[in-house]
Amino acid sequence: MRNTEHDAWMGLALEQARAAAESDDVPIGAVVVGPQGEVLGTGRNEREATGDPTAHAEVLALRRATAARRETGSGDGWRLSDCTLVVTLEPCAMCAGAIMLARVPRLVFGAWDPKAGACGSVFDVVREPRLNHWVEVHPGVRGPECVGLLTEFFNAHRG
């Protein structure tokens, strides 16, 4: 069964991914959605734009979501335990760790990453039973669009 909310949220993440490509970053976008469906934070890859190897879409979206909650005095500090992270590509190990540490309970992603994915393909950090937090994973949401954006970007950059 398709979740229309997931599809709509992925549309917002895809907008972020397209914006990343404009700065010559790999087109990956992310959105943190609050318990009422409100967008708390967005992010797109900014490694090339900022020269920061940790400027992944997921990390930036998580930082912005916690900052927004601090500003409004809502939520539980740095914990995003009532939120959903939506991202166009399966998170890497660093981002999977950040998801765990932020206590995000749900992850929605579009494309699998068979080379560096850490949410079910290469590793499964977010569902590792030895850790103290587990994440519900919804893969493949608008997958063909997410894959297409990445394929187009890499085809253009690899000639």
C-alpha cells in the first residue's frame, strides 16, 4: 500500500535534491517532518558548496529540525522521537548514526545505495538489534524519480 504522505514528503526532498545539483553537489535532499506533518527542517548535500565532508542532506535537516524546535520551545530538546526523516537516497553509515542518535523513529527513503547504504543494503545500522534504538524503514518511495535524478547527475559528470 502506498502512503500518500510519504509520496508528498518525498516531493519536498526531491526539491532539495534538485537544489543541491545546482551547486554541483550530488543531488540528495532530506526533510524532517513533525508529528502533525509539519516540515521542521530541510537539507540538501552541501559538501561541494561548503567544503564540509559532513554536510550531508540528512545531517543538515536533523540540525535544522532540532534548531527549529529549540526556537519554538517544542519537542524534547535534541531528540526527534516523534518525527520522520525523508531522504532521496538510503543514508550512509554516518547519517544512519545521526538518525539513531537523534532518536528518529521513522525513515522514508527513495533510492537504495548498494555501495554505501547503511539502512538495509550494505549495512543495517538503523535496525541493529545490539543498539539501543531502532528505526522503522520505508524504502523505495518514489524510487524511480530519485534514481533518475542521481543517474542524470552522474552521467553528466562522468561524461
